[in-house]
Amino acid sequence: MELFFKSDLLSDYSVPKQMEADTNLRTVGCRLEKLILDAQTVSDIRMVVQRVHEATIQATSLLNLHVRRCIHDGVTLHGIFNGNWITKAFQEVTVGDKAPSVDSELSKTRRLLMPDIRRVNRTGLTQLMQANANMLETVGHNNCWMHFQRRVHAHVQIHLGLPEAQYKVLSSDERKVRKMQMLRVTHDLLRKPSDMLTSDACHHDWVHSERTRLQIDNAVGEWNDKPLLYHLKMKQKAHRFLFAMSVMSADREAAGRHAFSLFPLRRSMVPKHVRFDKKSFNDALQGLQNERLGRKRKAPGDATFSFDSVLNYRCVRTTKRWRIKDGFTTDGICARVQQERVEALPKKRQALTSLPHRGIWAIDELKRVSRLEELHVVGIDPGKKELVVAVDQDGGEHVRYTQRERQKNMRSRQYSDENSRAKPCLVRFAEEDLANTNSYSADVETFRRYIWQRQAGMADCLAFYANMDHRHRRWKSHLKSQQSEEKLYQKLHTIHKKGDRRTLVLAYGSWGLVAGKTGNAANKGLPPSIGVGLMRKLGKRFLVSPTPEQFTSKTCCKCLHPCGPWTEVEAKMKPILEKRMKHYNGIRGLRICQNENCKLPQNRDRTGASNIGLQFSRLFTGHGPIRSMTAEDLEFHRHNLCLKCDED
């Protein structure tokens, strides 16, 4: 079983040999008022952002109603993952000087199910709405293929899983057997017709009937000896799987669970970033200028709006070496300008020939070009509450970066309180009424009630959330998150002493590759965290190597024997802590070595980080892992990888 823990395991997580940012591209952020000095132009851009935002809200509402109605009535959805067709939804909910291209079924959905709405003027905004339509195409298709297999597994657990009361009385071995059965049933539902069934015989009839009920084979059509994921990624076929997603979502709702989204829906009332390129920039500003002057088109002598004539290049530090690539994005407060080098630098060779100083690299790639003596290893245990716990393998020095620290630096509580205090009563009442509806329901009538209820308070909500204070807080929160992360980078740099010629390598726990992503058990009941994004940011400044972390938190960092809870101390402290804490769930992270000759008290996260660094060193030198896995554990892990491989 040692081969399972070798660094080639990382290929199962789809870890690239290296991940480095493109040195020929960069993004510079600044205030919109600094990028554009003319006050009237700034005001026009904010008006454009508001109109595109409102049109996107109404268009996504119409598209979600259309998906549900077509599934209910058996109407094909062949254009739902086509950006050009999605543009027709924007035309249905806006007005303009040109006649829109009409889709009869989409118009029928608007007439039958949509409430009366205020239609914004789309004159000059065609390009911007097309960009949002292309974005909805991508997000909608990704929502289909990325989550389908995991949703099928949840569907199996709803129908075949044990009630919670019965599941709790099972032993750990019985639970593992039960989980394995559910994974095998999921595999049978998603298998090619030519593949053999792997689940127990008692589930075969249900598998055949449920496969027919979900119409998986009908959605695929010709398998051509390709896996299901291949067909899910084909945009020509992806819309056929929406029926199965609708059935699974309805079953979850009937079982008292949360339904899931069938198509992207803009729920946020705070305007988001809009991307301006050269054409859309000129069309949008020219359209608003014509509207103010009461004319249909510009006068023959009027100059066009261009980046060179409107933008202040000094504020974005543009030199002769850099030029604006694809324009800029803005939400009315912050502007982000993407630039590219005029003379592009040659791309680095993919094959590693010397020891790198940054990037995310597999262990085998580092073994090929270096020795352990050339590396200064720091083990990192990623987590949800303790985002990073780093332990130096040389001297035991450690660094912590917690979710609470990050939220404090970003002033999350302060900004939330400011938003609550400023919220008018009409907006608060509208949101409370909206909480009684279901925006994820697959049922047409249930989702229709949500849309109508939201439309009743739409005017008040849009007026309140159009306030610039919301976007200003969002921008300041982003800046403070960068400052908070910079403190972590400085702490990690201090571990590597001056004069040490070795390269600092962060042996990052492999859970960091999927941390923070939806569907993971560790995310249930906890607020969102940065997760895998933090590992990628560290990879831009340090040499990062994902390392298998199985059993690292359950193994003593001194004698490598199993460690477990310190029951004596927890029993002694329980009465005291129950009085101080609202919800007492034990002393978090407290562990003690179960070896009678060791009995070392330790913290779980710090122990895990230390063992991850040790695991990296052992795998780097060709030794085995700190602990091995059984064949049953290996099969269980590989089944889990099949459900997670689409995330990476």
C-alpha cells in the first residue's frame, strides 16, 4: 500500500507539475475617479453599471422560469447554454430602439409567469449584455457538469441511506461498509451500459429503475465508449441533463433537504463588476450622451469615446512596456485594468531543469532536480477555522493564521453592522417576506412565487443597494484581505533565517487542493473560507508542494504512535467550560499520545503540520509514509476521488 502514498498519488488530485502566473499579464486596481477624471463620464458609467445589473437580475429570473417550465411541459432547452440565445432573455426584459430577435417559447414564459417589471433602456448596452450572457452560459454549463456526479451521490443517500438515528448507532466499521455501498451504487448509476455492476445485488433493481427515471441514457444518446463526464462537458448535450437535475432537486425538497440551483440566478442586489472593452465603452457612453441630448444618434462632428481620450493612464502605472489588453472592469467604485506587455517575455519551459523558488509543484518534480539538503521544509496543515498552521521542521517554530483573525482584519463584523443599521424598514420587511419563499425549488409554481414576491420589493431594494457605500465597503474589504494575507507571508518569511541558502518549501496538506469547495463535509455548518485560494496565493510567493496528509493529525509527532482524545482533562474541564460557552463541543484540537511510554499532550493542527512536513521528507527521500492504508481504505478513497475529480 505504500505506492498509494507516493507523490504520484497527487495525479489523482489533478495537480499540475507547476502553476505560475503569466508574467506577460497583470491587473492594476484603482478608484474609478482616478482612472476617469471627468465627473460626467464617471456618472454615466455608474448609470451603465446599474442598468446592466438590473437587466441581469430580470434576465436570470426569466431564464430560471423558462428552464422549469420547459422541463415541466417537455419543451427542449437546446439554447440554454448558448450565449447568443441567452441574449434574447436580456432583450425580453429591456427596451431599445432596435427590434429584438424573439424566441416564441421564451416570450411565452414571460407572458405566463413573469410579473410586470420596469424595463431599462438597453441602447448602447448590447455588448455589455452579450458579455453577461456569455458569462451565464459558462457558469450554467459548469454548474451542470461540475456538480452532477456529486448530486447523484447525494440522491443515492436520500433514497438508500439510513435514518440518522439508525446511522448513529452503527460502529465505525459498519459506517465504512455502508458508505462503500452508497459509493458503489453511485458508480453504477453513472457507469457506461457496457460496464459491470459493482454494488450489491439487492440494489440492482433500484439502480435500473432509477437510471430510467433520471433518463441518463436518453440524455447521453450514443455513449461511444466515453465516460459520463465526457458527455456532460459537451454543450450540445449538457442541457439534456437538466431534467435529471430537476428530478433530484425535487426529491431533495420532498425529503426536507435543501434543493440546488438548476441555472444561475443573480440574487445579490449590490451591482457587480461590468467589463468594458473599446467598443462597449464607446457605445455605452455615446448612448447615454444621446439620451441626455434627446437624439437617436451622435452628431457627425462628435468625437468617439476612447481609452486614450478618457482614461488617465498615470493612475494605473502604465509605461511604454505595458498596454491595456481587454479594457477594464468596474462596479462604479473600484476599477481593475488588465494590461499586457508590449514585448512579451518568452514562456518558461514546462520541464523543470533547476530548483524553482515559487509555484505549486509535485513532489516527484522536485525530487528530479534537487536533494533534500537543498530544501528548508515547513509543514502546513490547512483547515477551516485554523486556515494555516505551519511548523518548521528544523526547530519547531510555528505560524498560525485563523479565520477569526482574517475576519477581524477585514472588519467583517463592523461592515455587517453598518449595513444592518442603515437598512430601511421597507427593505427589511421585503427581505423577511422573501425568506418565506424558495429560490432553489425545481417546481415551477414554487419558484414563480419567489419571483413575484421579490418583484414586489424590487424597487426599494434596488434603490437601497444602489448606494455607493455597499460597493465601497466591498472594495475596502478586499484591500484589507490583501493586507491580512501579507501579514501571513511576512510571518512565513521570518521562519527562513537570513543567510540560509536553502530554498523554503511549504509542504502543504493535500486537503488544501479542495478546501472550501462545495460538497465537502468539512464545510457543513461553517461560514465560507478562502480554502484552496490561499494555497494558490502562497504558490505565487513560495515554493509549495501538496503532500498527502492521511493520518497526520491522528499520529503522535514524537513517537509516530496513534494519538487520541485526552478524556481525563476534557471530563475535568467540561463543567467549567459549559458555564462559559453557549455551545460546548469539547476542547478543540486537544490530543494525547496513546503510547504508554510517550503520553505527549499535543494540539491536533500543530501535530498535523509537523507530520505533514515529515511526510514530505520521507516521500522525497523514497521512504514510505508515516502510516499505511488497507486495501479497503484505498478503494474507499478512490471512490471519493471519482466524485471530486471534477472539482480540480
